[in-house]
Amino acid sequence: MIPAFLSLTDPDRLPARLLRPVAAIGNFDGVHRGHRFVFDEAITLARSLGRPAVALTFNPHPRQFFQPHLQHFQLTPPDVQAERIAAAGLDGLVVLSFNAALAGLGAEAFVSDLLVGRLAISGAVVGADFHYGKGRAGTPASFAAAGERLGFSVKLLPQREDNGEPVSSTRIRASLEDGDCETANRLLGYTWFVRGPVIHGEKRGRDLGYPTANMALAPGTRLRHGIYAVHITIDGAPHGGVASFGRRPTFDNGAPLLETHVFDFKGDLYGKAIDVAFVRYLRPEAKFDSLDALVRQMDADSAEARAILAAAKN
């Protein structure tokens, strides 16, 4: 049994404890239920061969590399992705920098030079739509044939489905863009969350009786603007709260900001990294004619969020 999870970036070769691994190969953004299906199969194959099981992934996401002018909506930044992969029971994570050299690697070289020559895999588990190498020229059939020729086991897995629809990062992103947290969280198998340091804001919430922990999310985050019932993790402890993500139309229509009011909490959070998990979308942003009207709505939002979070515990 491998003693502990090991995360490596761009290794020339793998350390002794991860030699001859079975690799689950993919981008794994979100580390959702479909990805964990791949991980589980990789672990099963690895144990049958007496080998460690690793996830092999790429950073940045290939789409971000090929379309740098677009802001990619990344579900899990590298640190969160590594945590979720470790929690899935794998022995290690290998992250390869997706750069011009890797993007230009032909399909045959991707397998023979990288997977076999450099990482010395004993097996690989991939989705049945797996394509690899320059121009995505490699196909599932050619990958299986390469495994036979080069001496490593290959397992091709069907697309995981939920209610007849694919469990995919694309579908999860679309759900979050619609404010459909329930679908996104069901597909993920956990409550989607963001992590970041608390920054200083205008401190308007404090003056209104609703102090907030403010976070600037990654520019590509296309979560629907509006009000959410949320869970917050602070120093490992869970808290309930209500959050607003958007441009604050009552005040300035500025850059998008996440403002989270933590229920029944007192303390200085500035500079502290916290997790905010999105349980339910409550309503869109709105512009209020007076601060009194805004506070009345914040009272109603808080009451609704408390009820939702309390029900979720039961």
C-alpha cells in the first residue's frame, strides 16, 4: 500500500513509490462523478496489477492554452483539484505543463515517449472519447492498439450519465452559469465552492448591519450573478451564510465581486483564505431605490438562506 498521496509537477521520471503506475488520464476539471468513475477503475486495475494508481492531468487546461484570448471558466483551480483527487483514493497526481512542446507532440510520441518512456505506465484508464496528441489525432482505438504493442493495459470507459445526460464539466459550467446549483452539485457529487483570500471592500455591509467577507473570483468565473445560500469554511470550521455575486447595481455597477455574510460570526477575516460553497440560488441582483428597501430584502434573503441550510442538514 502506498503510504501517502504524492503530487508531482513535470517530473522527468516517477519516484520509486509511484513506479509503473496505472494512470487515469484527463483534464479532470471539477473532479466530478464521471472523473471519480475513471479513478475508481484505475484503482481497481492498479490493485490487480500490484501497482500504484495516479491521475495524469494538464495545467493550464488545453482550451486555455489554445484560446488564451478567452477567459476559461475553471471549476477547480490546481490546489482544489489536487485535494479532490487525493480524496478519491489515488496514490498520486502527475501534472504536466500544457505548453507548446506538449501541444506539438504527435499521438505516437505522446504514448511512446511520454507515457511509456518517461512515466513508464503499466496501464491507463480513459474515457471512450479520449483523443490525444497534436491535433487530437490519437483515437481510443489507436490508444488501445498502442497499449497492446507497447505492453501496457488499457481500459476505455463509457460516458457516465445522469438522467440520460452526460456527467461533464461542460454541463456543470452551464448549470452554474444558469444559477442551477442543484444540478451542478448533483453532477459534481459535492457542493461546488470557490476559495480565496478575503479582501477589503467598501465596508457598506457593515454599515447596513450585514458585514461581508469579500473575494475577487477568477475573471473567467461565469457563475450567475445574484444572491445565494452558502456554506463557508473558515479555519476548517463550517458556517452558514448568504452571498451576493455581481456588480452591486444599487451602488456602483463595478467589477464582479463575491460578498459573503457569515451568519453569527465575529472576527477579522482580512487576508484569510476561506471556502464559499454554493447551495442554492435565491434571486437575481436588483437595484433598490433606498437603503431601507435594500436592508429589508437582505433580511428576507438571510431568513430564506437560513431555512434552506437548516433543511439541507435534515
